Amino acid sequence: MTGTTVSSRAVTEAIRYLLFELAESFEQQKKSDMAYLACRNYVLRYPSGKRADSALFALGNFLSERGEREKAKRAFMQIVLFYPYSNVYEEAKQRLDQIVRPAESVEGPAEESR
């Protein structure tokens, strides 16, 4: 029997690629709930994947848009801590700063009046 065998690594790479492409497709179609789930699944299944940083960045954006500031903060923080050479690193730092800064400015005046 002749045929082509496909390695399990090749299958895993294909699934990894398609899952991220699916997330991007959902995002372009404005199906943010589906895009969120695809990104979340990518990060959970492939935390060392080539696009994990981009998936985390998309997750942070989705969560921020939903008002889930703490979860968004964790997503952006993971990029800052674990992906310092990522192409989304600087923007993740900015988003993280935007999330953290308003919380500090709200707490600041209250402590000054004590």
C-alpha cells in the first residue's frame, strides 16, 4: 500500500494555523463572541504557538470592549511578561497602561483626602 503519511506534528500545525485563521475570520465578520472563543481556545491549547501573542492581544481587546478590565489586564500582562519581542508588545503595554491608569487616578484623590 503506497500513500502519503502525515505526521502528527504537521496535523497539529495545520489545526493551530486554522484555529487562528478562524478567529481572524470571525473578527472580520464582526462575530466577536465566536472570535473570542477561537482566540481563547488557541491560547489554551497552544500557549507556545507562533501566534499566541496575537491571540492574547485579541483576547485583551475583546475583554476590554466587554468591560472585563481585570481579565483584559491579565491578557495584556501576559504579552508584556512572556513576549517581549512580539510585534504587539508595545501596543499591549499601552493598553495595559490605559487599563491600570484610570484605576490609579480614581484611587489617588480618595487617599489624598484622608
